[in-house]
Amino acid sequence: MIFRFQAAREFLPGRPSEAMEALDIALGRADKVIVEGREVDRIVSKVFDNREFGYLKLTVERPLRLNFQVSLERIERVAEEGQFKALAESKKRKDEAGAKAEIAEGRKLQKKIVAVLQGMDAVPLCRDRAAFVPALDAAFAAGGVKLKAPLRKAILSALAERDPEAEICRDSEGDPEPDSELRDTEMVALPADVELPLPIGYDKDADNTELVELVREHCDAYFEREVAPHWPDAWIDYGKTKVGYEIPINRHFYVYEPPRPLEAIEQDIKALEGEIVAMLRGAVA
């Protein structure tokens, strides 16, 4: 791909022939352009491979770490959970008597849940979900309270707080669960030796297995170099890997201009102050 970048605004107004000439500069060469009234050498055109504009969007996950405690404050959070509030509600709109009975039964269950939790109030802070959940289940079993899965999940959520010192929360297969609040993305340039077009699908649920196999070694090397030293417990969720393209004009054409010396700036300020003083004297004369 040939990409040309030209400060054409210096030539365009009323000078179309010079604008065309400016855009026809030899590729990869510097040319004279006007920058802030000064004529300077600038690279105005370069040749790129399409691959140089591509990148891999990697999703970096970090594990969920929670502590648990049955304190008065967290019990109050349980009462604010939607699943808990729904116990004292009824969908029987046409059966008033049935709705009242259902609501009464729900409130009764709410009181039982709170009573069980209050009985656990002396339980110290626990930084291991795998140890806390069995204790919670045992307390409800002893209190004769059966919890449906959504309600049990809501109670656990209300009793939990994120804690970087806690043990990692793991799923039923023993794999770490990701913390959505710590999720991050990394934009990684395509490998220098990769061939285009890439083996990717553009459907919503397209399988990217072939793409991952092609770039995994490249991504793993980037991860070990740039991410792992800062977050050793992180990992890449390759199932969310995507490909994108952008034209980073600044990266390829930006030329650093050092700031003016302080002495020169000071002289300009003093000159302006002198002009202002002169104007004020003229105004009051």
C-alpha cells in the first residue's frame, strides 16, 4: 500500500497546480514543506505493507479474588438484592388471595434467611470462597432453608467484596474465574512474517481457532514481555481475539520539535510586557 501524507493546506488555496505537484513527490523521499512559516525538510510519502496497519486485539483477564463476611453491613446488602426482594412479590395479578399468600410466604422466607445470616455474624473474614461456601450452605441447611440457585448467588454476591489478598475464585473445573473489572485489552502488531489475508471469519460467532494457532506464539512472547512482569496471575483469553486495522499517521510521520529555550520565551514575554506598558501609557496620556 502506498500512503502519502502531505501538508497540502500550504498549497491548496487558489493554487491547484502546485497542490497536484506537491502530491506527486517521489515515494520515501524528503521534500521542502512550509511549517509555521519556515521551510523544512519532511518525509511526505512512504511505502507500507498492508500488514503494517494490522493489529491483534487481545483480551487480558485477571482472576477474581473475593473475601466474604456475614456482618450487619453485608446482611443489609442482601436485603437490597433483587432476588431477595422478589421473594415478597407475586405475579398472580388475577388471584388476590393467592398473591397475598405467596407474598406472606416470601416474607417468611426472607426472615428465615436473615435469621440464618445473623446466626453467622460471628464468622470471621474469609478470603477463600471454596471454604466459605460450604459453611454458608451448612448454615442454611441447619436452619431448614432451601435456596434456589439465583437467590443463593445473590446472597453470595452481597456478602462478598473484592480483595487482592484473597484466594483466587475458581469454577467447577478448577480454572480461575475472570474479574470483569480488571479485564483489559492489548493492541499487538501483526507478526512480521504473517501472510495476508488472515484466516478469520466476520460473523458474530465466527471460529477464530485457525487465527489463534497462527499468531499464538507471537502473542505469548508479547504477553511474557509486556504483561506478565506486571500481572503474573493474568492470562490471555484467546477466544476473544480480534483483528483490526488503523492508519497511525503520528507514528509514521510525526517529527519531534524540541521546545524553545526558556531564555527566548522570557525575552518574548518581556517584549510583550513592554508593548502593553507602552499601550497603557498612550491610553492615559
